[in-house]
Amino acid sequence: MAVYTKAISGERQVVEIGKSRTIPGSFSDLIAKYYQTPEFNNLAPITQRTYRNDIERFRAQHGDKSVAGLTTDHVEKLIAERADRPAAANRLRKTLKILMSFAVKKRFRADNPTVGVKKLRDRSTGFRTWTEDEIAIFYAKHPKGTRARLAMDLLLLTAQRRSDIIRMGWQHVRGGYLTIRQSKTGTEVAIPVMGRFAEVLSVLKRENLTFLMTAQGKPFTEAGFTNWFRDMVKEAGLPTGLSPHGLRKAACVRLADAGRSATDIMAISGHRNLAEVQTYVEAANRKTAARSAMESIAHLVPEDEKGTKTV
């Protein structure tokens, strides 16, 4: 009521959610303050959600504990407990590094206990890349005119993330390009509308807010699109591990196999990390080199088979 009285009188103030239940100097106290910083609030919304999810998982277990009491040994133990899940362990390390840097800045403690704690080696390549056979199976199940076919086309022809695919609409098409600012990185990409991409867009209604619409005629949410697309994959009889992001990778593989350079691919996909995209180019180069190598010896036959008919 005191806050309400001040509000109606025109007095502005920042209220930390749950402050009355927060222990001073605890992780919950630190996290509440971090959420109010420009560093956090200037992040892209999708990045904020990712950070918040990781932070809240940590707070659920350790929110009442003292920030000053965290040691390097504690951090290493937390990482080691997730050794069977390197990606999760490294996300936790990153989360703690951010929070501890902020803790030092705000004098919750004098040092950062995450300094020197190494990342775990992660052999996973992340989301599995769709193969051409899997793409063909999906297309065979979902013919032209279906939302599933449109989703597949947009993912493959633009090499964009799920979060950007569901926002695309005619408002992004101008001057022969589909231009969109990526929600995760803020990178603006301009994709030429030509060839098959132009054909796909030409039949879409111009009055819709987005190219992809739900059965109720509304734009998809990220979670809603993922759940729906998972059902489409299942309907096609494909493995459940195939995801929209795996098609972004498949699009990059196609560009690399077509002989495009890493910078060419980045111009479409919007990647910022050259080394990440270079892996697609190197894989394509290895396939080309392997074919060339095999062609150089494919004509060779054992002496005792010379003169015989080759099947």
C-alpha cells in the first residue's frame, strides 16, 4: 500500500520483485540487481530469455546462499557434477562468470572465483544437421500448399533461425530482397528473392502478418512453432531429434557444397563467427578432395582381372 500511495502521488521508484523475501548478500539479492542493469536490459530479448532461464535454474537451488561464500572449489564441483552434460556444464560456468563479475563490481565480494575454471571439452556438434534423404522424406510427406512445406522451404532457403522464420512477412520484402534483423544477434541480412525462393513467396497472401500462420490464423510463438514442427517431423516418420535449427545447418552445408566461401555463407546466414562457418566449407572441400582422389585410382584393376568385363 505504501508503494501504491507513492505511485498515485506521482513518485517513481524501482521495486525489486521479491525484495522483501530476499536475504541481503545472497544470490537472489545479486540476481535481482543484475536484472536491473543496462548490461542485461540492453541484450536482445531472445538472449535475455536464455540468460534468465540459466540464471533462474541456478537461483532455484542456490538463491539463499551467500555470494561471498562461493569458492573456486565450489565452482569446479558444480561443473564436475555436470561432466556427463558438457554443454550444460559450460552454460553454468558462463552464467556464474557473468554473475561473479557483477558481484565484484557491486562489492558483494572482492574476487571472481570463476577465474581459471576451464570449460569442459564438448564433443557434441549441437543440433543434428538434416541429411538430403531426410529432407526428401519430409517433402514427400508434406506437399506444396501445406504449412509444413512452407516452413521447410523458409528454413532451407533462408538459413535463418526459428525465431526469425516465424517473424518473416511481406513487410520484410523490398527491392528484390528479404531483409530482416536477426532477433538473437541484431545482424541484418538481405536475402535475394529469386529462383525457387521467389516461387515459394509468390503464392502467399499479402494480408497476413507473417508468412507462417497457425491453424487459428495467428503468428507462431517460438515454443508453439517448435512443438508444431516436431509433430510434422513425426508425421513424416523421421527421427525426433531433427529440429528447425538442423535445417539452418543443412542450408549452410548446401551453400558450402555449391562451392560458396565462408563469407558468402555468412552473408545469407548472418553468422558472426567465421570459424564456425568455415567448418562447413572445410567439410565440403574434403568431400571434393576425396572424390578427386578416388577418381584418380578408380580405373585401376588387379592384373588378374585385366581384360575382364566390369559390371
